[in-house]
Amino acid sequence: MTTRKTLTALGVAGLTLIGADFLAWHVATDRLRAALTAFQARAASQGWHLTAVSEREAGFPVTAALILREARLAQTGGFAWRAGRVRIDVSVLRWGVVRITADGTQGMTLPGNAPLAFDGPITATVPWRRAATALRFHIGALRVPTKQGTLLLRAATATVTRGATETSLAVVAGPVVVPPALDAGLGPEISRITLAARLRPNWPGGNGAAAARDWQGQGGALRLDRLDLAWGAAWASASGRLGLDDDLQPVAHLALRLRDKAALLNALVQSGTISPGAALAANAVLALLAPAQGDGAALPVEIKHDRLMAARIPLARLPHLAWGGGE
């Protein structure tokens, strides 16, 4: 009799715990949905729109999660991103961090309607209780199709930190497996890419054209502290300043340093980025600079009037940025 009472008590206790856990999970899921709705409203007030074809709950018993199918985040007249599946989750027991994971087929549209398609997971972590001043992204096994074949990014991390007056970006990526058509004798992998940059002032809200005009009017600039690329025996490093002109087109002044420049220029030709004639001109300029400054001499690079120039020699014509919204 005592054993039966004990088993009954354990059963009741177990059912009570399951019921309490289900209640906690249900409350947590409702809170997560309310937070998502509030985020959508705030984003819409700044010209951003987050939509999804469907939404469902998941994660019971330890995680409150929402799964969005065919999610799309877009700025009026500007950037757009889409993903086949987005999972937003938070621990039922610890509400410190929200984890957002996008996977499946994804795509971006940049100003000028330049599309970028890729396939692979991207994970971001966001603080729950305070404004997100630092977002950390983890990227793995990202596949990017190109006209010359598929690029495979094996891993990358990125941190975006928003301060009172500027936003900083730090990226470490690699290795990147390149298709044979882009090998150019440098090997099948770009071993490492690192980036450190600062956007000042912070990008304003509003649609793409209005935001770009506002930012440009404030003297906006992206300061490239360092961009390094290591590919086999070759190496490239760039630093400088990028901004927008009065027509909201990119303008830049950069210092570019190269090692094994012939192989790197050959890679640019094979990728279709520059013409063979432009590569010959750039190589001639570098040959003139090297005796005075040694190997790895700084090559002045400019972007203006939709052209990429090295030492004032035109290398390539860039696509015109169409911001939308009347621009």
C-alpha cells in the first residue's frame, strides 16, 4: 500500500512538474512573440520591414522558440535580405541572450539592385534585457555561387558594435575555397580575410535614399582601418576612407599593398573584375613604385565617377547605385 502511495505521489509530482514546465514554456513563447512584434513595429518606424510566410512555436521543454518560414527583412529603397528559415530562441530558464539562426537558401539585395545568393547557416546572439549595442555573428559552411563556380566559406565571425556616434565592424573569415577557374596559380584556398572598419556617424533610419542623403550630408564616412587577405604566397592589405558623393555614388581613397602582385592581378582578370589591359597598366605602375619604396609599396586606389582607378589609371567601371525612393 505504501509503495502504491509513493508511486502515486511521484506520478502527481511528475505531472505537476511537466505542467509547470509547459506553463513556463508557454509564457516564455508569448514573451518572445511579443518581443518580435515590438521589434517589427520599431523597425517599421525606421523604414525596415520584417515579414514571414508562416510562424510556428518550437523548442519545448527547455527552449522557447519561434520558427519563421520565408523570412524577409527589407529597407524601403535599400537593403533586403531573405532566408528560407529563421529560428529565434531563448532558454526558458535563462533569459540573458536571444539566439537567431538563419539557414537554408538565403539572399541579399544591395543598393543598386546587386544580388548576392548563398546557402548556409548564420547565427547571431542578441542581449534580451537591454539595447543591443554589440551583435555577434557566427557563419559556417557558406556557399556562394558565382559565374566562375561556387565559393565555399568554411567559417567566419563578425562583431558589429554600435556606439553613440559610430558603428564598428570586425570580421575574421577563412578559409575560403575558390573554384578552379579562380585559382590563378595561388592555390585552392584563401586562407584568411580580416576586416576592421568604422562607420561614422551611425547610419540613420528612413528609406534607403533618404538615409543615404542624410548620412552623406553629415559628412558620413566608412573608415577602413585594415583589410587583409592571405592567399597562398600572395598577400594584400588595404586601408583608407570610403563615402558617398553628391549623387550618392561611392567615392574612396585607399592605400593598397600587394605581395606577389602578378598572381593577384591575374586572379582579378580571371574573375572578370578587371580587364587584361587594366592589369598590365596596374602592374606597370607597381613596377615603377617598387624600386623607390620596395616590395609591398603602397598603391593609391580611388573610386569616383563610377570608376575604379589605381594611380589615376582606370581599371574598371563600377555599377551605378540605384537607391530607390526617388534617387
